[in-house]
Amino acid sequence: MRRRDLVLLPAASCLAGLSPAAAQPIRVVVPFAPGGATDIVARLVSEPLARLLGQPVVVDNKAGAGGAIGMAEVARAAPDGLTLGLATVSTHGVNSATQKKLAYDAEKDFRAITALATTPVVLVVHPSVPARNHAEFLAYLKAHPDQLNYASPGNGSLGHMLGELYKTSTKTAMVHAPYRGAGPAKNDLLAGHVQVLFDNLPSSLAIIQGRQVRALAISAERRVESLPEVPTFAEVDLASNNEPSWFGLVAPAATPEATVQRLHGAIVAVLQQPALKAQLKAQGLDPLGNTPQAFQAQIVAEVAKMKRVAQLAGIEAE
């Protein structure tokens, strides 16, 4: 266990129902590599959650197969409230539409606890692309079909789905360039080997602000404070592309209701803390904290949506 991943806390165990001496660590499985948006959310939330519960919280990265490896481990874990999963649009939407042999059922193998936050998906391009705004980019795509490459973290990933949704929505053509993860995809974008990327805002915000790439549109209800000059997809007449990405916590399906409610109450209280709100906002994240029932409905809707997108784009489950 790495010291930096373990958050040890003073007692605040009325919510936890455990004394500090008896408290066992809660393991939050992040089904992606460190450094991405999912990992950022988990680490921001884990420290104040641990302080509130008076119970250690460990962030455990289990990457692979678009998040399927880590989530399958959560589904198989003991339903004691000590193993949670950081669910995303990829793990609880995309994978159900693109992986034939998925080792879990996103709708049935978990207890939804709460959605932690939403984040916009941002369309970014390399500076070599001769477009200063979305209208110019769209005009360039229409005049130069299949001459730009868009990167994604892999076949059937969220980035792949969003790229294909964009192509069908705009009736344009780009070449899909799948990578083995978001990091390599972003590195090749920065190097100019690919020209376009659809990414969760937290992982691209620094390179946008550093003017290493150009942001052209963002999926959000309104423009975000950190990028006020970037229009929403709705503003550029692409309302179908304007839904943000989300992150939430789930537990194994057999987790008792009392445990789910205890965790839900603690997490919602943490999400209301001004310091955490400010940290999330600085990363381009909007805190949520909905009910388990609302989050479960959100998951069901995401699975249905991604299956529609996969069918529309002709992406077959592998």
C-alpha cells in the first residue's frame, strides 16, 4: 500500500458507525490509470470523505479494457461497503454497447450510491488545423473529408463513441486513430501526429490553457468559468452532442441498503463542503450528489444511449 494513496484520519466515526481503531480501509477502485479525469475525481473526494468517516480511504488504480477489468473486480467484491468503484460513462455505458464478453452487467451487478460530478467533454484540435473556431473547423472538415485524424483511447472507448457521434451529427468524415489509453492519444495530439481529440475537460484543461491545443466546443449547459470563450455544442447547433460526462460511486450489488445510505449521506455531505467544491470547479468538474435511485436511472439511461450511438455509428461489440 503506497503511503500517498492512504488517507489516515482523525475520528469522525458517527457516520461510519466504527471506532477509529476498528475502522477498516475503504478501497475505491479507479478502473483507469493514474492522472486521468477519473483518477483526479477519486483523489479529490477520497481525502475529505475519509476525514468525515474517520476511516481510511485507499485509491486503487486497476486499469485495462476500457475500465472493465477494475469494474469486474468491484462486482465480484464482498458486499461489505469496503470496496467501491468509480463508475464512468465508459464503464457504465460505453462498455455495455461495445464489449460482447463484458464480465459484468452495468445495470444489475452494482448498487448505485451517487453521481459525484459531471464534466464537459471538450473538442480540441492541434494548432496546425486551420480553424480558429468551430464554424471554421466544420467548414474545413466538409471541404477536406478524411484528411484529419481524431485520436481516442481505443476502439469502443468513450472518445471513439463521441468522435463517431460528431461525424454522424455533422455529416463529416474523419479517420479514427485508436490508442491504448488517453495518455498516448493526447501525447500524439500534442506532437501533431493526430489533429483532433474529444476528451474530458480535466485531463485537457492544462494544455488548452497553455495554448498547446485549441478548444472549439464543449458539452455543458453553459460555458465553463475556466474557458469562457469556448462555446457549448448547443451554441454551435449540435445539441445532441451537448451531454457532459459523469463520475459516480457504486458498490457490489448485494451491499445492504443501510450501508448504501450511510455512504451516500457521507459523500453528499463531503460534496457540499466549500473547499472541495472549489477544487472540483478548478478542474472543470461540477459536483452532484444525487440519490441512489437517481444515479441508477442515470446509469440505465446511459447504457441505452450508448447502444443507440453504437448502432448509429456502426460500432459492433467486440
